[in-house]
Amino acid sequence: MTDDANKMWGGRFAAGPDAIMEAINASIGFDQRLARQDIEGSRAHAAMLATKGIITDNDASAIREGLLTVLSEIETGTFRFQTALEDIHMNVEARLTELIGEPAGRLHTARSRNDQVAVDFRLWVRDQCDAAHAAIVALQRALLGQAETGADWVMPGFTHLQTAQPVTWGHHMMAYVEMLGRDAGRFADARARMNESPLGAAALAGTSFPIDRDATAKALGFDRPMANSLDAVADRDFALEFLSAASITAMHLSRFAEELVIWSSAQFRFVTMSDRFSTGSSIMPQKKNPDAAELVRAKIGRILGATMGLFTVMKGLPLTYSKDMQEDKEQVFDAADSLMLALAAMEGMVRDMSADPDALRAAAASGFSTATDLADWLVREAGLPFREAHHVTGRLVAMAEAEGVDLPDLGLDQMKTAHQAITSGVFDVLGVDNSVRSRTSYGGTSPEQVRVQIARWKERLA
Ligand code: ARG
């Protein structure tokens, strides 16, 4: 072995790597983010080795003290990461060797970087599931605040972005609370499934040392050890599940962000975004741009890209570990950062924004939004089959459109030309307030139903 060969695995090597080899091979540039998890895993492993008599107590305590020193060096920024040492595992171990000497070399007994990296990354992703869950709940609370304020503010409900039926602001906010509730559930489910320990799978086949995998699993907060050593080192489902949950959440955030962009435009004026989450234009002095919402809308691109990226990395790999799998981390890191930022920005925007109940109401009243109420009235009060009621209402809408007025502006005589059975009672259902108040079916938009859902969620998130 020359001086150039790798100190960790260079025994059979006569020469060190080409510079390009080192560049493509090294992951320390990004996997240093796993430092804390790496040291946690090593501490659990060393303690177990001592308990089982595989290393001495003295060695174990030297290792423990040394690892704590390494951790504090990393946290205070004095640690010198070296590309020649490839990755976080070997950077930590090399420094440990400098600090404590020979016992450091015993730490890697009954372990491989294959199970080591699987442990580190799982611990990291597990933390991210918890963080995403908490950030989603914070956003839900902000939405609940908006929903409570405007539980009975009438606004247009849309399909095809065309005015459909009047709904309430509270109802619209609560739709996102529901979506985000499923998102939080996906992170919780993923976390529960990933919470098994790969440690002790060693390179791929397990080990002949009398290790205690239950003990290390428990020390690291895992529910149990993974039951198949090949699976343990080959599996990245946990990262894919995280990315999938993140993608769906980001898609929801993107839809909401799109609504905020539309709603804050001069043509809609449904909401005013706070200055804190807007920017100006360097040329047009009147502009206040919803940049935060636009960037939240865009984050799905990176997050979904990361998801596709990791699926593509994994799809053709034979069992068990292949170096391809080193490409699993950067995209997960980036997706997690993007998601957390998007959630925080959305929470801030929702807390700060103010909806304009008058603008919402005016928009709700236009666009023949109560046409369905009129058709329903014809069914209920005049006994028409719904299909015929739909047709009659359509004629009235055409009439109103031709005159450039809204449905309630048509006179009773005009109404009667569409169907004789229409009486003045019909005007009761043409107002937007009556329309939303009438939608009392479970999950419907009536303020009464909306308040039921707000109360349910407040209890659930308490
Ligand atoms: N840096 C590697 C990774 O991220 C660690 C595992 C290396 N294992 C190996 N057999 N070369 O995947």
C-alpha cells in the first residue's frame, strides 16, 4: 500500500485514485448533513459491542468520548472535511482515529458503510417526516384562523375557473385544511413504516459476531430491527415515500399558491397579501407582486423532480447496495429544504393575508351563481323534474345575459315566460346568502356546517 492509497480500504491498492475518480466518488460535499445521525449510530453500535463483549468497555468509552468531541467540532465548524476521505462515515472515523488512536479501529467491527449509511439516512428522513408534519399542522392552524374569521363570508365557488355556486370563505379555507390533513397523515404513515433499523445487516449478509440488533434498534428509537439483511442495505423506500408525500403536499401548496396569485390580482381583489410576503417592481411603481406565492407554486418542480430522480436511480439496481445509491441524498435534501420553506412561506402568507368580504360577495353575486338554486326551487316548489328545471333555468340565464343583468334583476313577468309555475317566492333563493345558508348537507358550504368542521379540526389539532 502506497501512502496515496485510501487508509480505510486501500489495503489491496497500489495507487491512489485519479482526481476525477475522487471527484465522482466523494459524497462528503453533501452527506456531511448526516454527521449527527452518523455519530448517533456509531455511539449506539459501540455501546452494544461493549455490552456483548465484542470490544472492551475501555475502548467503548474512548470511542464514546471521541465521537462526542468529533460532534462538537462539526457543530462548532472547526472540523475539517476531506474529499479524499470520501464520505461522512470515513471523515468521522479518520478524525476519531486521530483523537483516540487504536480503539477507533474497533468501531467498525460487525458493521459496514452499507448498513451505516442506511441507518444515518433513515434517521435523517425520519426527522424530516416529523418536521414536515409539524409545519403542516402550523399551516392548518393558520387556515383555521382564516376560516373562523370568514366562516360566513360569501364568495364564488368555481369549477373550470368559471363561477359555479356561491360558497363561503371559511369553506374554501377548510378545503385546504382537509387536504393538508391527508398530507400530514402520509408523513405519519411513512414514518411508522420506515422506523425499523438496518444496523447490523453489515455489508449485506449479517455478521458472525454476536451482536444485539434489538438493542441498537431501541437505542436509535427504531421499533425493531429490519428482518432481512439484504433488504436492509438495498432499500430506499423510506426516502421514496418521503418524497412521494412531499410531492403531494407540494402539489397542494402549488394549487393554493396559484389561487393566491389569482385572488390578489387587480382583476379579482379577493385578498391583499401583506407587504412582508410581496415584492415591488423595479420599473412599475404601482406593482406589488405575490412572489412568495409564485415561488411556492414553483417548488413542486424541484420536489417532483427529486422524486422522479430517485425512482430513476433505484429502478434497475440489482440487490443489494450499488454505488448508484449514493445519489439518493442530494435530491432528498433539496426536496426537504424546499418543502419546509414552502410550508413556512405559505403559513406566513395565510396568517398575514386579508380577504375583502365585499369583493368576495360582489363576485359571488355575479355570473349567475345562483342558477342551481333556481333550478332546485323549480323542482321543490313547482314539482318539475330536475332535467326540465335545468332547461328552464338555462333559458332564464340566456335572457339575463342578453339584457346584461343578473338573475335576481329579471322581473317576475319575464320569469313566467320561461315557466308559468314561477312565483315571487323564487326571489328568496336567488340571493347568495340564502344560497349558501341552504347548503346544510354534511360537508356543505353553509356557515353552520363550516363551523362544525372548524370545531372538529380545532379539537383534532389541540
Ligand atoms: N457514501 C456511501 C453512500 O452514500 C456510503 C456507502 C458506501 N458503501 C460502499 N460499499 N462503498 O452510499
